[in-house]
Amino acid sequence: MYKRILLAADGSENSIRAAEEAVKIASISEDSVVEIVFVMDFSRASSDILQSKDAETLEFERRKKLLPIEEMFNQANVSHKMTLLHGDPGPVIVEYVNKQSCDMVVMGTRGLNTLQEMVLGSVSHKVAKDAKCPVMIVK
């Protein structure tokens, strides 16, 4: 069914709920692999670097956000791998998904209201619009 699933995650509650759904979907087929993708947003990265003591500490803090998600996959015995990307999350995820030929993308939503989404844009909306595979958006 879905052999290559990409989970866009940032460690938020919504991405944890999305991870739960990705585990359910991947558990259906033994040969499914979930790639957990975390995108470091350039606009936020500079403030993270200024607050961080060194590159190792910054990398540890990024990985720490995803530990509950990684543990969820380990406990469910679902094959997975982690990928760290850099840039504006929406376009970076779309480009990566389309190059990797994923069968499905699973991601959470920030829960923006209609006005916020219209003004700010939504990562999940951009991915759903431009990805060349099915996208499941989890609230």
C-alpha cells in the first residue's frame, strides 16, 4: 500500500498526533518505511544559534524535540529514519517530497484561522497544494 511515507515533524503536539497516524498507516504493511523530516527554518535558525552555546548543543536541542516521535516509532517497531533539512518549511518539504517519490505525506497543522492562513500562509496548505502524492493533514 504505502511503502514510503514522509512525516513532516517539528515536535509540536500536532506533529505528535500526525506521527501517531503515520505509525498506524505504516503498521499495516511490513515493508513500509517512514522518513521523519524536520526542517530548520532559516528565520528561526539565527535566533537559535545566538541563544545556543555551540553547534553540538544546537543539534542536540533540535533532536530532543523529535525524541518522543522517534520513541513512538521504536515502540511500535515501525521502520523509520530521520532527515534534517534547512530552509522555508513549505517549499523545502514540497521539493524534497517530489524528488523522493514518496507514496504519502503525513503532517500536522498549526491550526491557523482563515485570516491567519490567508496572510501568513500555511506549511500544510502549501504541501497539500504542491506535493505530487497524497497528503494527510492531522489536526
